[in-house]
Amino acid sequence: MSSESAWALVGGCAAVTAAIKAAGPLASGGRDLPSRFAGVIVLLAPTLLAALIVTQALANGRHLHVGADTAGVAVAGGVLWRGGSVIAGVAVAAAVTAGLRALG
């Protein structure tokens, strides 16, 4: 892929994202959403983040794969669950992943 087509793809994605974000307020006409919809919208961002983490941690191309990166994400999840900072979680994940890759 050339750099021009890559930048065209990035620009197209940005335009589509802006159009999707603008569609909601335009369709609602300034009215508040019903509480059932507002509750669902609040859950969309964490759900999307979890899906992205799972697919990156458990996928290797087109197949499921458990490896050093999966172990690093699992250990970082444990650090964050126990109340550690995000920086500590990232540092532990990097150290565990690098250590396991160096071993095997």
C-alpha cells in the first residue's frame, strides 16, 4: 500500500467517523435520549475497548493464539484489578511479554 492510498484511507475513515458522530445529534433534534438508550450508550465504549483487547491478545492473524502477549495482558489485568496504575500495568505487561519471548 502506498503512502498516498494509506493517507486517503485515514482521511476516509475520519470523514465517516465524523458523519456517524454527527448523525445522532441531527436525528434527535436536540431532545434528550430515553433513559433506556442512554444506559446502553454509556456501555458502548468499555465494550468496544474490551473487544479490541481480546482480539489483539488472542488472535494471530486469522487464528486464535495464546502466547507471551496474552500472558502479558493477563498479568496487566491483574495489576489493574488489584488497584495498580495504568503505567504500572503497561510496564508489567511489557516486562512479562519480553521475558517470556526471551525464554522461548
